[in-house]
Amino acid sequence: MNARSDTGGPPRLHGAMEHSVPPCELDEVRLYRLGRVRKALAARDLAGIILYDPVNVRYATDAPNMQLWCAHNEARYLYVPAEGPVRLFEFSSGDLLTAGLPTIDEVRHATFVLYFIAGGRQAGRAKAWADELDSVIRENSGGNMRIAIDRVAPQGVIEMQRRGYEIHDGFEVMENARNIKSAGEIALMRHAIAVCEQAVQGMREALVPGITENALWAELHRGNIAGGGEWIECRLLASGPRTNPWMRECSMRVIERGDIVAFDTDLVGPYGYCADISRSWVCDARPSDEQRRIYAEAYLQIQENKALLKPGVSFREITERARPLADEFVDGRYPVAMHGVGLCDEYPAIPYPQDYEPGDEGVLQEGMVLCVEALVAPAGGREAVKLEEQVLITATGHEQLSSYPLEEDWL
């Protein structure tokens, strides 16, 4: 069973329960996600999509393999047709990581176009790559020469265009496919958040004067991996004067008594789902009046902006109605007021009024998950406060998925 932490944090997860009994039927989630990709292709009259981005490959198939390495080495790719068999072109031969997945019909060995492997053979490799994909696409395309690609070496795009293909943006396809979650996806996300929040509690217990920022951040990694999680996208933890301005990565700075310690988890947990929350604490002391003041402003931003969330509300309306930033907080604001989240950060990115540009007139829909951001960094101030909550858009409004306590006794 889970047990409440003695220090007021989230419930404890014991043992290896994170993978012994999945919180939902995994194949249902896998087929739902593949179906979303196919619907997005059909809606855009695309014959199919070539995917290299490891998060997109994971979404469409649930087939991970060296995801961080593949994020900067285009070594494995996927072809998803609007209709027909899905083929994974794998870095290594065989189906060691894909056996039994209902989303993949065939695994082939990849043809490497990236310069790291191809070197001076890149032009010939690109031709061979395009020849094979051309043959695969034509099997079920019915003559449709419109395809999407999320990314590949420029030579690959050139070769596909030489064969008569019209290339479209694969990220536009995938971001719109990914943004509506099924009930199973939400169950997996809840589990990832629980693992994340247990790791956050480990950080809280380790926070004492004299610990370095890096050592404290390591507790988040330890808890995530121990709980079945996968990786963490950033290193956003800072203390004391390193919190303002925000966006410094954690360092060997020794945290001192009375310092604000602020962090943003950006954690990819079990089953590949992201838990993206932020908290700010004071090390081994009660907060000063200034720390309380800026924390209260961040808290109000979270609460008031979260209250705007319900189906049918436009992104522009959220921007226009978001809690106004006082002049002293404008320059230090976060890049977005809210953003989508799923396997990782996702579309949409909803800006503050100061950053609004017309052109994206989307609306919230049931099944979206948003992270509501607050960064209060006073101009000329010593410290900043960072808070963030993960929120599901429901049929009637919203439900907060993250639950790690805020410092409400500071208010």
C-alpha cells in the first residue's frame, strides 16, 4: 500500500509496483495514440509521416530505444501511413525492444543518413534511404505524394523532393495528434506525477545547509529512476541569488540557511509521461518578509490563471485575462503563462500579453493537459520564486493533477 509521508509530502510508493501492475491497459493507450496520428494524417490528406524525433516515435508506437542519444543522432525512424502497415527502421537489428507491440507491423534495419555514421558516404546513403521509403510509401498511398517529416538531414528531404514528394511539417501533425489524452494516458500521467512527487519529497528531506545544488538535484534523478522513470529534460534548480534572474542550471554552489531554493522538475517518469511541476522552498528557516511577498504573488498567479481553464476558452482569451504582472515582475517573467504537456512539453504555448502574436487562435479542449507557470523575479531583487502546477481540462472545467503541497502557511 501507499503511505503518507511523515513530513507532509505525497504518498509513498513502495517496491517495484510501478511496472508490476500498469495503471491501465497499455495496448489500449498504444492503439489510441497510433489512431490519433492516423486521424491527423487523414485530416491533412497526407499519405503518411516519417518520424525521427524519439518522443514522436514513442507516442506513435511506444517503442523507446536510447531516446536521449537518438534526440541528437538521427539513427532510427518510423513510417506511419494514413492506412497500411507501420514500419520501424531500427538502429539495431531485430525486435528486442518492440516484440509484442500492436503498433508495429515490421522492423527493418535503418539506413543511416546522419553524417556521424555516413561520413563521406552521406549522398549515397540519402539516395538509398529515399529509395526504400519511396517503395514503402507507394504500397498504400494510392498515388498521394504528400508526406510529412518531423526532421531528417537536409539531404533526405532533397532526395524525397527529387522523387516528386510534397513535404509537410511533421511536428505540426504530431503536436496536434498528441494534445488530447485518453483516460489511459491520464492514468499513466498520474502515476508519473506520483513518482515525481515522491522524488521531490526526497529532495525536501535532503535540503539542509551545506548541500550543493547538484547534490540536491541528484535526489530527483535518484527517485525518478528508482520509481521506474526515464530521464529529466533540464537542470533547473537554483538557490539564493542564483534564482534571479531565473533559468540558471544547478551548480556546485553550497546552499545556505535562509536561501530560497527553486526548481522545475521537467521529469519524464514511468511509461514515458512527463511530470512538470515547480516548487520554491526556504532552506532551514522561516521565510523573510520579502520571500513571503514574492511567494504570495506567484501563488496568486497560479490560482487566478488556473481558474480560467475550461473547454472552449481560447488561447488568446487566457492571455488577455491572465493575472496582470506588476511592472517590477515584467522583465523577469517566464517565457509562457502555460504550456501543454504529455510525453514531454507540448503544444500549445500560451504567452503573456507582452509576448502575444496573432495567428494561433486555438481553444482548450477536454483531454488537454496544461502546466500553469508562475515566475516572480523582482527587477533588482536578490531572489525569485518559481511555481508550476499540472492541470487536466475536463468536460466541465479542470482538475489539478499535481498535488505536492505549496507553502500556504507563508501567505
